[in-house]
Amino acid sequence: MSLPDHLLIDGELVTGGGPEFNVVDPANGETFAALRSSSEIQLARATAAARRAQPAWHALAQPERSRALHDVADRIRVEGEQIAEALTHETGRPLTRNRLYVDMAVDLFRMYAELTRALGGRVAPSNDPGQLSLVLRAPYGVVGCLVPWNYPLLLMVFKVAPALAVGNTVVIKPASETPLSLMVLSEIFATTLPPGVVNTVIGSGQTVGEGLVTDPAVDMIAFTGSTEVGRRLGVLCAEATKPSHLELGGKDPAIVFADADPAIAAEAVAWASFLNAGQVCTSTERVYVHESIHDQFVDAVVGVTGSIRVGDPFEESTQVGPMRSDGRRRKVLGEIEAAGSAGARVVAGGSAIDRPGFFMEPTVLVGVNHEMGVMREETFGPVLPIMAFSSDDEAFALAADTPYGLGASVYTETPARVERAYRELNVGTLWVNDPVVDNLAAPFGGNRASGDARELGLEALESFTTARHVHWNLAQDPKPWWFRQT
Ligand code: NAP
């Protein structure tokens, strides 16, 4: 398969003018594409183009902006297979799943094309009957969008669709490991949107990424990635008094109470942990199960784990592909080894798979304790550590013992436990009796070390706008209110 090698700057498709870098296909470990990063000048052209295009894009009649976003959705639908194949080469995720993510991207552009009509304002009470106080939601201006490698298409669209819908223009930087799908998207944006409304750049986070964040032409930053980088970008934005929305890492817990069906919970938890080889920010990364059903639950998890088909992501029957890089696989293997040295036992998987590419066995650990790295630090790989608890108080205390606050799951038939989980687990999303699933109509994001952003849902319209107040003197008496009082 050959993919385009170009970026979109001010309506023109151009190849990078900066240093070369390779994109490796994680399913075979070989270089799939040799590309050139964007140069400093190209980045400056991209942000300047976005700046110039923004007032006219915001001033466009709302139905026209909505139509343009529907056009983007239509073209993504037409080019869907090419986008899904690009995603499979760059992420190693099964093609069958990437097709679903293309469908979600189409849905998102359509949803925000329509939701933009729902963005209202309000009339605030005035000091005087002759005054009208309009509170309006206005776009920030130019939004810099930084996207990680695990979901390059979706996490880009989570930002770009609502940001454009409310009248911002954008400059997008994908992860260096996964720029390919954005190149197909660049063609689509070039033919559906006015020049400068969407611009794309590629290259290293430290140079192109920080260049984008600190560029004075950029008014707001929407970032998804690690907590470490997010904190740094938060500081850079604070220094420039620039708003930033940060979607960061997690260490999501699942609590399986004694009243849950162990077999159903086991299947849900295994998929919540091993989907995308565990490289999901909301992967279930630690499980607490009541001691009365612990052994039954572990047996069921091991059974599900053994049935997962790990393999070539282009095979229709494959359920899980490789990890994205060998470095990340080695880090995960190191965590398993460290847990083993501290007393944990591997009851499924535990090793790299001996074939080209970065494949890894889905792994289940038991006999873990709360001091182990696998229970505290984000693993971001296919590892599921399971720990027994004896009381609800203990389970809630363990689940809440983390700096992160992205998501959590509970498996129970007792509403009071759900209510307690909602109150005591400070997370953006609580899943009840279901593995980790997205509802595009509901907000998504984390708290504390997991960031502060809210993407998706109506909430994203708020996220990409700021309140502006228009104070209007309508009084017959042309004197300002202050003079009329004195
Ligand atoms: P990352 O290293 O933080 O990188 C994310 C993006 O930022 C990439 O485009 C990267 O570019 C860029 N970047 C890196 N350093 C930068 C810098 N100094 N200045 C500006 N940009 C910079 O994260 P990752 O390893 O790609 O992604 C995995 C992490 O993302 C995990 O922690 C995961 O939990 C988190 N995540 C969170 C969510 C969520 O919604 N909360 C969703 C998905 C993933 P390069 O690729 O060129 O370095």
C-alpha cells in the first residue's frame, strides 16, 4: 500500500522540509515509511494561516460551517478503507477495529456539525432596564492539537470536530510514530475546508510540538498524552497565559464485588485490559476482587485470556495486534519481572511472542500487593494484576489510592455501591457492569494527574469556547448608566 507523503498548510499539500524520520510498522518491526518533519518555517506558516483564516471561518453562517463539516464526514466515509489501512500500519491495531474507529470519526464530524446549532448563550440580569447583557460563547481562535500514538485518528477528531464546529481554526501535530492516517486526512481537509482552517505538521514533540505550544499565534492548546509531558506543556501554557486542555495518563481500577457474576465480570475486565494490547488510557490496569469469588474470577479471566487471538492485524480473525514499539514492550516485560521478584505469580502469558514485530502475550498476575509498580504506575500494556479484598471499605480505599483520576469500573448488583463509587472515586468516567466503552454523546476526560479536559458530548462545545460578555446600552437616554445615577 502506498500512502501520501504530505501535510496541509494554508490549503496547500506540501512535503516536510525538516529532518528525516522513519515510521516503523509494529507488526513486523520494519520501516514502513521514511518522512521529513515540518521545518520551523512550515510551522510558522501553518500557525499564521490558521490565524488569518479564523475570523472568516467564525463569521461563516452556521449552516455553511455545518455543511463543510458534513462534507469532511462524507469524504472520510469514501476514503475510509485507506484511512483504516494507514491506521493499521502505524498502530498495529487490527484492521477490523480501525474500520470501527473510522465510523466513529464520521459520526463525530456529523454530530458536531449539528450540535453547533445547540450552542446558545444567555441574557444576564442587568443593572438597569435600559441595558442588555449578552453572555456569548466565542471560539478561542487558533487551537494547537497534539495527539498521541495509541488512537491517532479518534483523539485527533475528538478535538478537531468540536473546535471547528464552534469557529476555531486548528493546527494538528500527530505523534511521530503515527503520522500516516493524518496524511490521508490532510487531503480530505484540503478539498472540503477553506485554506488555513485546518493545518497539519509533523515532527518531534520537543521541537515541532513545543514550537506549536509556544507560538504566539496559537490561542489554546488541546493535548492528549502522558502526564509527564502534559505537566510540562501546562507550565509552558501558564507562562504564556494560554489556556490548555490536558488529557493525560491513568491507572484505572476495577472492583468486582461478591454480588457480581464472576464469569461475566471476568470477560468484561479481560477486554477492558487487553483491548489494543492494553495501550488505552482507560484500560483497566488493576483489579480488586472480593475474596469469596477470587479463585473463580481468576480462573475465568485466565480462560478468556487464553482465547484471545493475538496476531497479524490485517487478518480478519485477529482480536489484538502488537504493541506499538519494542521499547514499550521491554518496559512492560520489566514491570512483570519486577512484580515477580516481589512475589507476584504469572497465571497467563508473561512473555514476548517469538515472531517479527512487537507482539506480547496478554498477561494475568495474582499475588500482587499495593506497593508493586504494576499496581501504582501506568503500565500501558497487556497486563492485568488481580488482588483480593475482604471488605467494601478496603476495596474503595485501594481503588482511590492513586494520583490519577481518569476512569474506574465497578461490577455489582447493589446501587448503593455504585453511588459510593461515584462519590469516593474521583474519576471522569465510572463504568458499571460494562467494559470500557465510549459514548460519543457523553463527556470524556480525567481529574488530578489525569488532566482537566472534557472532550466529547455537549461539554466539548464549552471546552473549545470561552464566555464573552456584550454590555449594550439600549436606553432612550444616551447618557451612560453611571451618569444617569449621579
Ligand atoms: P506523549 O509522549 O506525551 O506524546 C503525546 C504527543 O505530544 C505526541 O504528539 C508527542 O510527539 C507530543 N510531545 C511529546 N513531547 C512533547 C513536548 N515536549 N512538547 C510538545 N509536544 C510533545 O504521550 P504518548 O506516549 O504518545 O501517549 C501515551 C500516553 O497518553 C499515556 O500516558 C496515555 O495514558 C495517554 N493518553 C491519554 C488519553 C486521555 O484521553 N486521557 C488518551 C490516550 C492516551 P512525539 O510523538 O513526536 O514525541
